[in-house]
Amino acid sequence: MAVKIAVVGATGNVGREMLNILHERLFPADEVVALASTRSVGKEAFLGDKLLKVKALENFDFSTVDIALFSAGGDVSRQWAPIAAEAGCVVIDNSSAFRMDPDVPLVVPEVNPGALADFSKRNIVANPNCSTAQLVVALKPLHDHAVIKRVVVATYQSVSGAGREPMDELFIQTKGIYVNDQPSPRHFPKQIAFNVIPHIDVFMDSGETKEEWKMTAETKKILDPEIKLTATCVRVPTFVGHAEAINIEFERPISDDEARDILREAPGCMVVDKREDGGYITPVECVGEYATFISRIRVDPTVENGLSIWVVSDNLRKGAALNTVQIAETLIARYMKIAA
């Protein structure tokens, strides 16, 4: 099977992770092309030890590749993903541009791989928001067992979810505070160093932020439109790794022991749940890992059939690059016909 892949946005945080994961997972690609804007042409990207010279997105012929992994932002995706798809290339897009399009599957392979059967409607598949991806991986097996009615989630999202320059801002502010330099917010509305900010993306008329709306809308599309969900999304001063405190109300009884056993057997989940000091996973420990880690599994006695859990994942991996590559793997294995 001769699979040819293009990575759009290859010089960004997620693009680099896509290349790393393609190499780590021994993705069956005969050729991988690194693409970015014209100002990045000639820069170096790496697929393992293999050096790739970055080429210009604007001049690329997408008919020469089978799959394009896009991670260059919504504006780039809206302009170029349809062009690539029209050329016969299947686009897997990491932006929010097509997630709510009814003709575009929104996919987490551990949760709804069957949605990929409709990929050819537009030749575009959407990757969900980073906070949604890890959420639904944890919710899916529990929903199958006891049917989720309502979810209340508070997120603790690292600055890498906002890009490379916000990561630099956290570093510069943190370093500056130690030498009495006054922090100067640029990418965040308030100081991020030694602080938390309950504001991710723009505010909507409802009072929720768009990040919070995304979690609700995307969970309904991926998992079940009947689930009620409310989110509070918070930016925290960590570099990589998103954490979520999740409260779940079910239609049927489920104990913490049952939940623990179910999640241990669920694809993509790793349970680390000891009721002792350090018997849980934090964002620092999830960096570079594929799994969605679940800890602090306990009954919520304030509602009927309630549980609370703590979920942590590398947002650059499962929240973005890994999920994108897993979609490509599933497409090739189940749905795409690629010439040998």
C-alpha cells in the first residue's frame, strides 16, 4: 500500500507532533510532505531522523497525496481544505472550521469510528477540540454502561493549547516575576504566570465562552445529542497537558468500583486511581503519552447515580496530533481504497 501524506502547518506545535507520531507509530506512508506558509519554505522539519524541507502550501498539488493532516488554523483550513478535498485528497482537519458541518464527520476513533463511513461526502474529517477529545474518551465506556444524563466539567488547560507564542509568554512572565519585572499580558487577557484565567476563546451572548460551547456541541455530535453538558474552561500556568474535573449524572446506578473496572478495559484509557498521596496523574506526568489518564473515581452522593472523575491528557497528542493520526489509520484500515 503506497500511502502519501501531507502535513499542513508542519512548523507549528501540533504539526511537529504529527510528524513525531507518524514516526513513532510506524505509519505506513511511502512519502510525507511538510507544508507551511511561504515564509517557512526551506525550514527544516523532522520525521524521526529523516530531514524534511518545508514546502509552500500555496503552490502544492494535493492530487499527489492521499491524505492531508491540517493544523494551521481555521482560516487556512477554510481556504485550503476544500481545495485539497476537491483534488481527491482526504483532509483531516484539526481546526474548528468544519466540526459542526453536518456533512463532515467529527471523530475520536475510540468513541465513534463508524462516523468515518461518511468521509467521502466532502472528503473532510474534523478533529475535535482538545478538551472535548479527552472528555469523550473517558465518557464513552461509562455512557455505554449506565447512560449519561448530565455532565458538569471544569477544565484546567495548558497554555500550549493556545500556541507557541502563548507558551513563550508564560515562560517570560514567570522568569520576569523573579527579577521584579511587571508581567505584560499579550496573548492572554490577564497575567498567566502564577495565575488562572477563566476565559478561553471569545465570549458569546449566553455568557459562556466559545471553548465552553465547543465542549457541549462537540460532545453531543460525537457521543449523544441527549447528553446535557455545562463547562467552565480555565487557562492555567502549565505548558502541556489538560486536566478536567468531571461530574457525571447517569440514568442507571453505577458504583465507583464498576466505573474503575469499565475504564480499565476501555480503549485509550489508563486508570491510575489510588486513594493515597500521589495516587493520581497530573499534567506533568501525561506529557508525551498517548493515553487519557483517569483518576479520583468516586461516587457523588449529592445526586442520584452520580460519579466524579479526574481526567488528564497531553493536549498536543490525544487532544490534537495523535487523534488526527489515529483517524488516518482508521480510514486506511476500514474505508479508503489506496492503490498498491
